[in-house]
Amino acid sequence: MTYPAPATTFAHLDATTVLSRKITELGIYPAIDPLESTSRILDPQILGAEHYETAQRVKQILQRNKELQDIISILGMEELSDEDKQTVNRARRVQRFLSQPFAMSEAFTGVPGVMVNITDTIRGFKMILDGEVDYLPESAFLNVGTIEEAIEKGQQLLDQAK
């Protein structure tokens, strides 16, 4: 947000949700940019330590992925260190897991909306960030509710590829 009027107004809001065309182009709905969106309740005193720390880790990996995109576009993934490749791969899974099926997204995705418990959501992101599901294809994380759904979908995709 670089325009003066919205920037001044947004400074007084408790939360801002920024929609992104780039995220829409990835087929991720709702196309909310987690790096540009803000919330004053993103505080460990309000959310609790586990939720806050997981949210911070999600933002960190997405930010690092964003920084690596210029290198990737010029040199390709092959030129990244193993650690950076791992970061990019996990960030892509995180991005897709953010596409959890919401009722409002059903018109775009064809996937019925579901309610997911916050504890399950946090656990899912932690599993992705910790590399517990690195073996699954990225597409397994698109439009699923829980990490268990992603694992099931991923296993089906792996079985089909055999």
C-alpha cells in the first residue's frame, strides 16, 4: 500500500486484508497476501505462543521465498543451495495450504467449504514447516482443510503416479 490516503487510513485499522492478483494467478483462493496483510491481534499475549510462533514462521518462509524468486527467475532452481531449495519447496506447500476451502471460494474452486479447527490448522502448518510432509506433491496441499486431507490427497497422487 503506497498510496497516501489508503496508507493513512489503514494505519488506524485493527486489521487489513490485502488481495493479490499474483496469488489468484496461482489458483489460490481466497487470494489473500499474508505478507501484506496485517492484524494487531498477531500477538503472543492474545493468540498464545504456539499460534503466534507458527504464524511468524509462516511469514518468514514466505518472505524468504519471495526474496529467492529473483534468483530463481534469472538462474533457475538448480543454482540455489539445498537449504534454499528446501525453503522454496516448503513455502510453496504453505502457499497452497493457505487455500483451505472456504465457502466463499467454492464458486472459484468447485471445492465445498469446510470449517477447520484452529488447532488443526496450526498443527498442519507446523508439519509443513518442519518438513514432515516434504515427500508429498505440492498439489496435495491445494484446497484441503486439514493436514490429514493433504496427506490422503498426496498419497492418492503418489499412487496414481506409479
